[in-house]
Amino acid sequence: MDIMEAIESIGFDCVGSCSTEGLEVREEVREMCASGRCQVYGKSWACPPNCGDLPYFDAFIHDKATCYVVQTVGEMEDSFDFEAMMDAEHLQKERVLELHKLLQEVAPEARILSSGTCTLCKPCAFPDEPCRFPDRAMVSMEAAGLVVSDVCTLAGIPYNHGNLTIAYSSCVLI
């Protein structure tokens, strides 16, 4: 099984790929994290400023040649259908964890940047104890300084799949 077969076996709704050369780690994305938009900044081992600095992620990303973007797309009844949004996010996280496990066998050198904050432990052990699952915890694309819509464009897939849809994107670097 190669990496694409592994990705396709999970059942993501949309998959694209691009070279990592075009991926740009941006300070302004981290600034959005710090502004409190997602309310997890400084509260998790997998979120800024605790997950690593931008030079680390620039090297982390550009150490690999290819970026595969994997998406779960959910359909909503209306623009306030938070249940559908949470269901799609949960499904994406499940799929990414399954992919992570599979890639350990198929391509152990692969690295994943997830969608949203790590949700393995509720609550996160931060700041009182070390991360309980450092081998499974994943940092988000945004925490790594990536603009998700830009990465989707480079990978040749839509960021927005149309009215009354929500897409959660993660990437595999290899």
C-alpha cells in the first residue's frame, strides 16, 4: 500500500496534493491564534505558544517534499447547524487519527497537521503535566502558521464546497 492508497482507504471526502515548496508559514496566522479566536491559545500542549515556534514549523513542513490535503465535508440544514458542524469536525478527527495509525506502518516518516486543536484528552494535561499522548497529539495547520485556504488552493481542491457545507482540512507531509 502506498501513501495515496492509505489516504483513500480512510474515506475522506476530498483529497488533493501539492509540493511543500509553495507552503508559506505566516506570522499573521499565529497572531489570529493569539487574538483568542479559537479560545485555546496557551491552554493546550498542541496549540501556540506551547507547540513550537514558526521557524520550527517552517523546517518541519519544508523538510518534506509533498503535502496531501485531506478533507471531510459536512452538509448543514442551515448556516446555524452547529450539530452538523461538530459532527463533521469529529469525523475528520477520527479519520485523521485512523490515518495517523495507518501511516505509522506504511510511511512512518510522514507527518500530519490536523484541523483544529488536539482533542485527545479532555481536559488537556497542560500546564500541570506533560502531554499524555505525545506520539498521537497533533498540531493544527493554523498553529503551524498555514493559511488553510491557501494550502487547499495549492493542492487543487476547494476550501469552500458550496452553500450549506462545512469542510475540515488536514494535511499529510511526506
